[in-house]
Amino acid sequence: MSRLVDKYRDPLLTPGETARHLRIPKSTMYNWLSDEAAGAPLVHRVTPEKRGWPSVPFVAVIEAYVLRTLRVDLGLKKSTVREAAAAIRKQFDTPYGLATRRIATDGIDIFVEHAGRELARAHDGQTPIREIIENDLQFIDWDKDDTPNRLRLRQYPDVAPVIIDPRFAWGSPVVEVNRVPVAAVVDLWRSGESIRTVADEYGLTYEQTEAICRVATDRAA
């Protein structure tokens, strides 16, 4: 790569690709890209160079991942997410309130406070919400300036961690151990090569290659 990727302005993925990697419906991703909280997008996008080209910067991948946790895993209403997102942006003074390390600390309290109005749990209704958010945010790595630098895709098992890192493969998922694009591994396997041959070609173990291809098969099912 000839230059560093701008996490906020360089388009890396299409909305469809982002939806596929995060395992959410494409229509949901488009909806999030068009929605707002306190006058700012819930998920930021940039203008594509051409119709159908990438329009999702890395920061938006993180925003969408956090929203997936809130909407899909926790089942929070969109109105609750909007209110909490607006509160976080105001408190932290950033339009990217869903993509800052602060969301993993102070921001959780804000979401718990808003979610507590609509989720009825056991005697301690806040604990499940906090545990889910904290667990899911562990898949995000942060720079020293509290901005995200990579996301581990949780559908891949520990034996073969896969990440989205804007420094590698222009934001396409890569195998963490050697930065090989996942698409290259899967495409070679789908062309008819054996798991062992693919593993040898890309310097992976048999178990790693099998796990990656299994996730690709599950996604296609």
C-alpha cells in the first residue's frame, strides 16, 4: 500500500460487503447509513467514486459493528439507540461517538441508562446489557488516541482469527497470523484445490484453512 488509509475518509467497502462481513442484512446496513442521531449519521459514509463502488470507510465498519451489538444482540429499539448515540456524541464531543474507545468505558453507562427504560430483566437488569456490550467490544482494537485500528470478525474461531484492518488488503478481511486475504484462501479452495493444498499455498495450518473455509460455507448456506 502506497500510503496510510484515512480511517474516516477513504472508502474501503461497499455497504453489501460490510453487511456480509458483519452478518447483517444488506437492507439493514443501508438503513443505518441513511439514519441520523442528533443531526449526524449513525453510520458514516463517503461519496463513492462511481456508482456501486465502495462508500464505507473503516470508522463506519466499527460504527455498524457497535450498532449490530445494540440492535441485533441486545434488541434495543432504534429510538433508544438514537438517543444514546446522541448522548455519547454530546458528552464526548465527537461525531464518531460509536467508534471511540470511550464507548467501551463511559459510553456503556449511557447505553445501559437508556436501555434500562425498555428492557425488563431479572433483579439486576443492567448486568446482562453491560456484559453483552463489553464482550462484543473486546473484538475491537484501539490506537493510543482512542480511535479504532482493527476489528476481529467474531464468526471466525480462535484457531483462525480473521480481522479487518485498514492497513492490509484495503480493508478486506485477512487472516491475522499472516495477513493473507480470506478471499484468496476461499477462492483457491472453491476452485477445487484440497484443504491441504490451500494451506500449503498460503502458509496456514490445515486446521486454520478448514476453519476459514467452513465459515465461508456457512455464510453461503
